[in-house]
Amino acid sequence: MAAKRTAATDAASSADESAVVPGADGADTVVTAAEPAGVTFTDRAFTSRSLFLQAGDDLREFKVQAGRVTVQADDAEALAFLQEHAELQQLDG
């Protein structure tokens, strides 16, 4: 028999970043997937543009929107590229 759905479990199960897992005691537990932290840079020259990094035979694109571009903190290649860019400044925090 299926578990009884409530408004709380419906909202949690419809969110992309969480799932409802039935607990051993009959209570539902909401599990949230952790995303890697992002590092944001501000663009001192443009509010909107694309930056391209040569990655082997491919190009990686980083879009500046509203004067900012964000990459995952664990992406060492992207961080090195953006940190070396003369018109970008890494934001604190």
C-alpha cells in the first residue's frame, strides 16, 4: 500500500533538489542534495558577454550576466581561467 501523501510531502517531492524518503518509524524524512558552493566574479568591463576557455578540442563557455559570472568552487580549471582574467574580480564570501 502506498504511503499517505500530505501537502508537506507533495511540496518536497516536487522540488528538484529534494526527495521524500519513508522513515523506519513511519515518519517521512526530506533529503536535500547538496550542491557544490559557487565562486562569483564581477566583470569590470561588461555587464553581459561570453568568455571562452579552450579545453582540448572543445570550448567551455562562461556567461557574464548582470556583470557577474559564477562557477563551481571545485572546478579548478574554470577558477584558474577566471582568476587570471584582467577584467574580472573575485567577490569575497
